[in-house]
Amino acid sequence: MDAIESQLHVRNKCEQLQKSIKELYEWEERMKTTNTAKAPPADNSENKTLPPVRSDVRAMSKFSEDKANVEKQDQAEGETVNKKMLADAEMLKERGNKQCKLGNFQEAIELYSQAIETYGDNAAYYSNRALCYMNLDLFDDCLADCSTAIAKDPKYIKAYYRRMQAFERLGENEKAATECREILRLSQDENELNTAKRDLARIEKRLEASQKSAASSPGKNSATSAEMDPTLALVKQEADKYKELGNKHLARKDFEKAERSYTKAISLFAEEAIYYTNRSLCYWNLKDYDKCLADCNKAIQLDETYFRPYYRRMQVRELRGAYQSAVEDCRKFIELVKDEKQKGTAEKDLLRLERLVKNEQPAKQAFVWSEIKKNAKLIKFIQKPPHLRSKKPLTRVAIKDLTPCPIVIDNKNLPPPSKCKPIPDAAIDKMFNNNTGERLIEPEEPTNLEHLFPAHSKKLRNLFSPPTTPTEQKKPFAPAINKATSATGTVPKKAATNSSSSSSSSATQEQKDKSAKKVEPVQTNQKKMEKGSQDSNERHPKPATVPVVTPSMRPPTTVPGVPKTSAQFYTTWSGLDEDLRYQYLKTLSSTPSWRNLLGAGLSNEMLSELLHILQKRFIPDRVEVTTVLKEIVQNESIGILSLMMDGKDREATEQLLKYMETSSVKKDDIESIRSKLL
């Protein structure tokens, strides 16, 4: 130990010495750097940069020439750097233009942004990026880039034109008209001037139309801005901007973007019928007929005098085969519309619909399911890979015993099935004409036909009596004996002996005559028939035969020995009563051979029996139950069997766990048993 401690001490000293030397080297480097900064330049460059004495004309002229050359050189170097940066930026712009033409606006925006970072003084980069933002409906970013491009180059016409387009799509027609006038003032190109004039004329017409519609709106609930609350008027004005933007998308047949714009307008101001009517047109073109019909109904609810939603609803109803409702909508449309051209088209539609209504077999397009279900999607099962599946454990569902529902027939409550007697299988087989080998034991009715045969009439008695077999002796007939004894009251001995001898001799003689002719199977059949007839003809039936109980069939009265296999254990267990099961289980729990006796034969009933024996007998006698419960828990099927436990089994398990807690059993054993059984 002393050698190890000394080595550690030397090692620590060496580390401290290395650290001190390193600090000394660092201090030396800092001192050299400080001295070098304070020392004058070696080539005396400061003296060279100073201007010469003014009296020396030659020196002054030479100094000015040298300074001018240095400035020209610096300017040339700066121009070279700018040209290189501009070339790189132009390459990025060309790549962005290609992506923009292909419709990849997001990638084009990234390329234009890199060009701006490389060289940010070119207004074209901002204008091109503004075009991409406008195509993605990011109008705020578009306007910001257009303003930046105009700040970089106030005469850049494309920036004005794209800002005008953004204002027009946002519904701000006045600002768009201002931008058009600015283009007409600055531009000198004929094509640009002609385009700006056409756009200005279109925007001015839209402004006039909007002013007229504001003066007299078709909706009964929509009021003029003068009659509205000022805040509500501002909200309505903002909603109109989205409506104008939706009209632009609708003109380009971009129905999805138009639907989004009209939805924004409705979210701002939901009392305008025009918004719902325009959006219903988008849904009609998108084949979403349910939403189209809902918007038409809403528009008619807001304004019953507005004619357009009636025609759209007529189209949907005709498509779905509701021709009578479509006729009513068409008539309402003709009543409200004032344009002669639209009225003529509607009258033609009305004639067609009336023919469809009169026709007994409607037109082929009654329910065009292929059109109606175009928006339907096939939902497939989700197959998640293992790494995307949930790692949360499954929740345990408590199983509770339900009270049986009473069965009422003819206002009478029947007992529950558990208290009813089971129907024997033989009765079910008899009902369904099935044969499983089991037979019903029906009581035999005794028959007494002796009063029909007189005592002296042997012919009738022999005629109705079954045939006798050669091997069986004839029995004396009961009425003849009674007649002989009726006079004297006793049977003579000679008559008895004579009758017995004569009967035996006659039986042996018949046996000799017929033994060669009869076959043994026939004898057995006749014997059975004779027995049955004799039993039926007897006045008093024979007493029932008592089954002989062998020693193996008797229930055990002592505790059996330790079984060697699980099959032997279950066989022994089934023949024991409760007391012997308690003694048997108590004996097994104290022996090491108890291991693995339950095996795969453990069932729900067996588990219930074990738990109740432990609860009723082991706990009152203060006997240890941990060994038995551990063996039960170690069974492979305990997970499924625990789910099938009823309320009584769970109550017994709770009492056993409480008993184990009071018996100073390890907490780990208790928790393991609890987790498996409860």
C-alpha cells in the first residue's frame, strides 16, 4: 500500500508541474504580443504615409499622384468583387426563374432569397420573389418585396405592376387603380402602356359596379354603409375584399382557392347572400353537391328575392332526381330574374323538367352516383410499422358480474336459468331426431290381463303368451294352483311333485327335439322377449336391482397420498369433499413435490375452488397460503384465467392478500401475486 500511495503522490506532483510550465509559456506569449503591438513598424510605413513639406513642389505632386493611383486600385478591386458577387447572384436568379416557370414557387423563393443575400442591390430579385409570393397567396410578403424593389429602383415598372396585381386580388381596387396610373406616368414602352390602360379600364368598371351594388344591394339584410354601424361597415368592406379575390380565382377556374376566399368573407360577415351563392358555384364545380345545396338554402334564407341560388339549387335537385322540387325552383327563378336571356334559358329548362315529371320512368340521370360520389374516398386499414406504433400499455377493463335480467312470460316471472333443472340430452335428441346413445328412462306401467283368461282355458293363455325357449323350464300357471288350493287351502305334495316332474320331463323332451333346429342367437332373442312378456304379465313387478358398489367406486375417507403427476392430482381432487380437499391441499403445500402439479389443466373452476378453500379453511386456521398462491401465479395461463375471475373470486383474493400482509410475508411476493391475480 505504501508503494501505491507514493506513486499517486508523484503523479499528482508531475501534473502540477506540467500545469505550471504551461502557464509560464502562455505568459511569455502574451508579453511578446504586447511588446510587438507597442513597437514602431520595422519599415517605417507611417513616415511614408505622411504628406511631404509644402515647399517641396515635386514631392507634393508625386504624393498626390501616388494617392490617386491607390484609390483607383482600391476602386478597381471593389468593382471586381461586386462583379463577382453579381455574377453569382445572377446565376441564382436564373435558377429561380426556371423553378418559377415549372411552378415550384417555394424552391424559387429560396433561390431568390440566396441571390438577395449575395447581392442585395438588384430590384429584380425582390420583384421576382414577389411574383412567387403572389402565386402562393402570400400577399403581405408580395407587397413588402414590391415596395423594397421600388425603393431600390423607383423606375422599375414590374414592381409597380405586381403590386397592382396584389392589390387587385386583395379587393383593394382603388389602390390597384393608383398603381396603374403610376405605371402610365413612368413607363415609355408601348406594350406596358397598353396593358396598363386595359387593366385600369377593368378596375374602374369594377369600382363603378361596387359603388352601384353598395347603393342598392340585392340582399334584404345587407344595408348600405351609411345605414350600417361604422364598425360593421368596416368588417363588410374587408369581407368584400375577400369576395373580390374569390371572383378573381373563379375567373381563372381555380375553384379551391375561390372557395377559401369566399369562406373567409363569410367568416367575417355571414349575413350576405352573395357570398353563399358564389361559394355554392365553387362547390358545384368541385362536385361537392351536399355543400352546394346547403349554401343555396342559406342564401335563400338570407334573401328570398335573390334569384341566383334558386337556379343552382334546381341543378342539384335535377341531378339527384327530385324533379318536382327542381320545377318549383325553376319557376321561382323565372319569376325573380329580370334578364331576358337568363329567363329564356330557364324556360327551356322548365320544359325539360316538366317532361321528366310526366314521364313514368324518369330519365337515366336520376341518381348519377358516379358524379355524387366523386369526392368519396376509400378508407384503407392503417398498417403502422413497429417503430411508429404506440408504446402505451393496454388498459385493464374490469369485469363485473351482471344481475340476470328477469324473464317474463304471460305476466309470470320465470326463475333464472341457474335455478332451472337442466334438460336431459336424450329429450333434446328425441326432439331433433338425433341419436347420441342416451335414452330416457320411462316408468313401466304394470299390466293385469289375467281376468281376461279363464283358469280352464289353456288355448287362450297359450295363444297370447310368448313362445318359450327350450332351455327354460315352464313355470306353473298361477290360477291353476289357486284353484287346487281353493278347496283345501293347502297344496298336496304329490300333485306338486307330479307337476314338477311332468314339467321337467316335458321340457327335456322338447329340448331334445328342438335343440338341433334352433340357433343360439335366436335363443337369446326369444329369451329376451319371454322375459319382457313375463315381467309385463306379472301382477307384482320385480324389485329394482341394486348396483353393486366396488371398493374403487367408494369415495375416499382418508387423505390421499402425494400425487406424482398433474393428471393424478386432478383425478384425486375431483373425488374429495371440502374437508378432505383442505387436508389434501395442506399436505401438498408442505411437500416439495407440489411444484408443477397444476400444469396446463388449471381451469377457471379449479382456480375458483382453490381460492375459496384457501379463504374458508386456511385463513381461520392460520395456515400459510403463500406457497399455494405462488404456485398458482407461476402457471402459464394465469393471465387469461385472472380475467375470467368473478366478484367472489376477487373478494377471496383480496382477503388472502390482507392475510398475507398480516402474516409478515415479503412485500415483493405480495405485489407479484397482486399483479397477476388482480
